Amino acid sequence: MYDIPTDYISQKYSPTKSKDFYFVGSTSINYGDNGYYEWLINGDLNEPMDDVILNASVKLLSYKSKKWDYEQEYRILMSDAGFIELEPSFLKQVTFGLRTPSRHKQLLRKTVGSDVEYVRTLRDPESDFGLKFEGIS
């Protein structure tokens, strides 16, 4: 998980600063049950850009079920594959998936250091998605 200043990506990857411009937008995730449908019915299809297809893509990729609200996710959307350079101080949390090999965890912890929170994913049949997350010391 990163804590990225709101305008960092748009300033660093604007068309005037990057010859390989591929940044589309960044947005906080909207959590709800019918967000995309509501936008299609009641929203302005020409906002924030004049391209309806691009707007629909961004909207579609920025809605999740209310059950994921605890994540407080923020997404960076690009029109092409590529890398985005982020300041190391932006990294706040690393979450390891169920099948992350121990050697990868060790390497990442050694590389990143101790200034971030490390979390592991565990199976939990009692939760909605069958997973729970636990801090690693």
C-alpha cells in the first residue's frame, strides 16, 4: 500500500514531462453496490474527459463492492503497460499473497527495510471472501 500525494502522478506523468505518455488517470475506489450502473444512468458520460469509452473504462475500474471498503484502495490507470517511479517514502504496507514463497518475503523485507508494515494473507472460511490479513512482526 502506498500513501501517494494526490497530484504526484498527474504532475510527474503529464504529456509535457514524459515522452512515453501513457498515464490515463488515478482515482480512489468508489465502494457501493450499483455505482457503475448509477453512473451510466445518471452520470455525465463526457466527464472527466471527452472520450466516453475512456470514461466508461475508468468508471468500470473504479467501483468495488462495499465489502471491500476496508481497503481504501486507490488505482492508477494507464493506457499501456509501463513502470511508474514512486518515492520510497510513499510505501506504507506490503501484503504477501497466500502463495508468496518465503524466499521472496525475505528478499523483499531485506530490500524494503523496516519502515513499512508487512501483512500476510491467510485462509479464513468465516469471512466473506475466505481470507483474512494478519500483521507480521
